[in-house]
Amino acid sequence: MKAEEARGLSEKEREEKITDINQEIFNLRLQLATGKIENPSRIRFLRRDIARLKTIQNETRAPEESSAKQGEENKAVSDK
């Protein structure tokens, strides 16, 4: 998954995608333990996809949180 594709997803879709990828990683690890895995490098690509999705989530949440913190700081300053 490319970053552009991940940015095009809604917040809920990103959460679902992360859950699906985690499940796939779990299944691949089971295959790895039993020796029946076809493509072991797939685990690495999936882990990177999760990191990419979480990074984009944090980028989209950061402006919301920073504006909330600024509002709290401004309120605290005005109360003094």
C-alpha cells in the first residue's frame, strides 16, 4: 500500500486495514513456525504497511490535538 492510497482512506477504513494486516501477519507467523510459508518477506512488507498507516493516522490527529492543547493553554492563561 502506498502512502497516497492510505491518505485516501477514512479514519475507520485505516483502522480496519490495520486490523486486517495484523491478522495476516499472525497467519504468516503461524505458517513460518510450521515451515509452510511461501513468501517470508511478505511479513516485512506488511509491517511497513502498518507503520505507514499509523504514521498517517498520527499526522491527521496531530493538528486536532495541537489545537485542543492551544485552547486549553489559552484558557489557563486567561484564568490567571
